Amino acid sequence: MKTDFKRFFKLDFLKKVYAEAMAEDVVSNAAQIAFYFIFALFPLLLFLLSLFGLVLGSAEDMRQELFVYLRGIIPASAVTLIEQTLSEVVQESSGGKLTFGFLLALWSASAGIDSVRIVLNDVYDLEETRSWWKYKLVSVLLTLGLTILVIVVIATIFYGTSFLTSVLTGAGLENSAPYVAGFLSFLLIIAALLLAFAFLYAFVPNHEPFAWKWITPGAVAAVALWLLFSFGFRIYLAYFDSYAATYGSLGAIIILLLWLYLTAFVILIGGVINAVANKISAGKGNEAGKPDTEKEDLASDNSEKADKSDEKIEKDEK
């Protein structure tokens, strides 16, 4: 069935999304998820770097490329904190420990997906019927899948940019090579983000029956909002950063936690948009919440007939 995206920009639909977000307490739940994200972030990055080493062997250039992209979306002070923390972890651990410990890091990182699952089930009005090992397996596999997706995207951009630059240089278009490579890299990142959000909204909640959708209104809105919030937050910090003066050395941690909160908020808003869209598509309550007037009129008529019948019986008895 073709999705009509035009109706999702109407004021009535946005009002329903706002009402649903308030009903599900998205603001508070996003803070809860961000709390779990802060514990899952470093194991996830450690697992990612370990996987770099296992799959690509010497992957120092790829690691630097990862931090370059992190600086593009995460505030600089938070990226510095992440780099320092990971460097300390790597120095304190031998290569063998990191290699055998990356499964433990994967398990720890899946806690973030678990926290998202609980809230998205509420957003979609779903009951968790899967056993513990099933939804935990989904969380672990999804964490692994998203990590591999990051590796594929970074490797494609890293090696693809070099290949494309050499091809365009050979064709005499070396001046336009950076622009073409940058545009293609941006498109690849957008596609990867859409795929990541599609995985979250399809596999994490307990949908019955399961239905895969590559592009949903919630995923499109979540990607757009995430990019907007990330770059907007960076601009805000560039001109109005007062966290260092207020919190001192804790400023970087506060900034990282705020960015994770914005990320969690965007994920939940995308889920709310999909939930409202599903209710409208299913025709629940005649456009998601509106009363079905025909059924009400029929019920009213039946009630009036029953009252008249009772009156007639009372007269006959008299």
C-alpha cells in the first residue's frame, strides 16, 4: 500500500502526535533511555574498534575516520572525552583481552536497545509476549547489525572516496572530486540512518504480525530531526557554551548526556509518529481518536426505541 506522506504534514496529524507524545511521557522516557545510553556507548565503541581490528587487521586509519565523523555530529568536547576514555581502556587492556572481551562489550551495549524496546512497546500500545532470551537475542543481534552497518558505511566512504578521487583525477576532473565524493557520502549516510531507524522500529517493538517497512514517516522525521538537533546543538555550543563554566571538568559529560538525550527523544518521536500513522491507517476511531458518529447515532436510535418500548409496556400494565 502506497504511503501518503502529505497528510503527515497537516496540523491535525501534528496535534495527534503531540497529544500521543504527552500521553506516553516522551520527555521523561527519553531521559531514562539516555541514562542507559551513557552506559552502553563506551562498550559499543569498544566493540566497534575491536571489530575493526578483527575484520580489517590494522585499522588505525579507519578509527581516525570514525572519530572524524563523530566530530561532525557530536560536540567537540564530548568527542574528546570519548577518545580519552577509549584510549585509557585500550592501554589498560592487552590485545588479547580486547579480542576476547568484545562479546562482553556487545552484551553491555545491547542494554541501550533494551531500554528503547520497553518504551517503544508502550508507544505502539504493544504487550511484550516474547520470552527474555528472545528479546535479549534481538537486542544483541540488532546491536551487532548496527555496528556492522557503521563499519560498512565508514569503509565504503573511506575506500570509495579514494577510488572515486583517483577515477575523477584520471578523467581530468580532480577539482570536482571532493564535491562529488562529499555528496555521495552524504547520501550514503542518510540511507544508512534510514536503515538503522527502520531496524529499530521494525524489530525492537513486539509487532504482531511482523511487517518490514523500509521507509516510514517516523524514520524520515527521526533522521531529519536527529540531523537538525545534532548540528543545531553544535552551533549552540559554539556560541553559547556555558557548561564548562558551570560544571567545570564535568561539562563534557553533561554535553554528551544532553546529546544522547536528544538522540533518545528523536527515536521516541519517530515511534510516536509511526504509531499515530498506524492508527489512522487502521481506521481506529475514525481517523485515530475521532468518534465514529454513525455508530453513535445507531446506538442512540436503539436506545430511544428501547425507551419507547418500556413506556408502552408500563401503559399496558396500568
